[in-house]
Amino acid sequence: MSESDLELASRRAIYQRIADAPGSHSRALLEDLDYAKGTLQYHLRWLADEGLVDVSDDGQYTRYYPAAEFDKDDRTVMNALRREYSRRILAHLLTDGPLSTSELSDRVGKAQSTVSWHLSKLAEAGLVTKQREGRRVTYEVDDPDHVKYLYTIHRQSFTDRVVDRLLGLWDSY
């Protein structure tokens, strides 16, 4: 990427925010940066068209990543980690799993229906697997090392002390 690619200060600021918090969506970028919605949308489209950012749709949000830094599997994990309760569910599964929907509901303090929705999205993304043991259904993270690695590398952009404590990262600050 050349300096002329990011000649506008606003474009540089948007790109830098995406680099600092990969997987951010436009609403989060609007909250973090002081630009009009149309201005942000214009620059995001320009950055994508020029191949400087990759765009990922997680079914709920369109998320942005620095180009060529995250493969499809990385973007899938990061998309999940950007959702607060999916991130917390993954953290509990990583530390205490496998766990049932009701156990996860108790741990994250959300209704079973909410936890079930997040689990179904995580399962659709291939991040968790469901196992049936008689009447009991439990979930576990499919590739725990990959999830832990991406969380650890990008943890500053999540600011989630609950997950940091669960994953034993609090002391590393």
C-alpha cells in the first residue's frame, strides 16, 4: 500500500481503526470516529474497491479487515469474537467446556434462548460442535488453539475483562 492510497486524513483514520480493531462494523466505526455516516460509507467502499480492506458478512453485520491479513477462517473466528456474548460463550467453553445451553446460560447471565441463538450461530460458522450424550446436549470449541490465539493477539481491541479473566490473560497486562 502506498502513501497515495491513503492520502486523505479521514481515509487513513478509518483504515487505522480497522487495523487496530479488525472485524469492526460500520456502526462501531461511527461511534469510534467522528465522521458522518455517508462519509464513512464512502471511504469504506473506496478502501474495499481498492483492495485495502476485506469485507466479511457475519449474518448480522458487515465487518472490515485489513486486506490479506486474515484468511476466511480467521475472519470467521473474529466475527464471533466481536459479538460480546458469543465471545463470552467461547471463553466459557474454552475454560470449562464442554457445557450445555443451561450451564452456559448461568455463566453468561443470559436467557437460554439467547445463548441458544449464539450457539447456533457459532455452530453454523463451524466454531463449536454439538454432542449428544443421552438427553444431554453439550457444546465445545472445534479449534480452541485458533480461537485462543486470535483472542490473545487482538485482546486490546475487545476490552472484555470477563473473558480476559476466564482465559487467564488479566495478569499479562
